[in-house]
Amino acid sequence: MVPDVLARRLTPEVISFLMVGGAGYVVDVSAFNYLRSLPVLGTVDPSVAKCLAVALAMVVTYVGNRAVTWRGESSSGRRREVALFVLFNVIGLGFSVVTLAVSHDLLGLTSRLADNISANVIGLALGTAFRFWSYRRFVFRAAATSREVSPSHAG
């Protein structure tokens, strides 16, 4: 029964979102670890490297989502779309930064492995779920509206 439920949830939209997100994830994690290895950033709080890495990944994921996931959807205005995309990415980044701060600063788990698990596994998973919901609901809103009224997407 679970595979049927999963198959219904893995729509082409979700699959392309996850693929674009996967590319963003590679950029995010690679940039995070590269920046953490630099002498100038290796001695400061790892949240600085995480914020910079997410900013770079955000560019990759916006372009990917606009060009692939929601390519056929018209925009109600690029400025609005980009502004909301950035806003929801910053909120999504908050999940990674909070989980990183809790692990690194409150729990004292300061190894690179612990930093990666807290920020790039737990925080990123929470942020990804939030981003999909917010992009679909608010950023690429035309896509959700057309799906709601389309007979092919009913029941």
C-alpha cells in the first residue's frame, strides 16, 4: 500500500523539483565544505559558510525551477516571483542554520561530520519540504491555480 501512495505523490512536478533541488544540494554542500576549508572562514562560525553556500545554491535552484519544474507556467511578475523565492529560501535557510546552531553551539557537536549532518541532512530536509510547499503555493502560484481547475488533475 505504501508504494501506491508514494507513486501518487511522485508526480513529474515533484520529481523535477527534487532533481533541481539535488543540483542545488550538490552546490550547497560542496560550497559549504569548500568555504569551511578556507583559512579565513575556517575560524569563524560555520553559519557564515552555510549562508554563503545557500546563496549560491539559491541561484542554481531558482534558474532550475523556473526553467524545468514550472517552465510552462506564466509568472505574475518576475520581481514578485524572485522576491518570494528569496524570502522562502531565507526561511528555508533558517531550518539549516537553526539545526546547525543547535548541534554546534548548544550540543557541542563541532566536528565537520556533525556540522554536515545537522545542516545538510536534517536542516536541509526540513527546508526542502517547506520550500516545495511555499514555491508551489506562493512563488509559482499560476502553476497551482491551473492544476486546481484542470480536469486532468482532479481526483
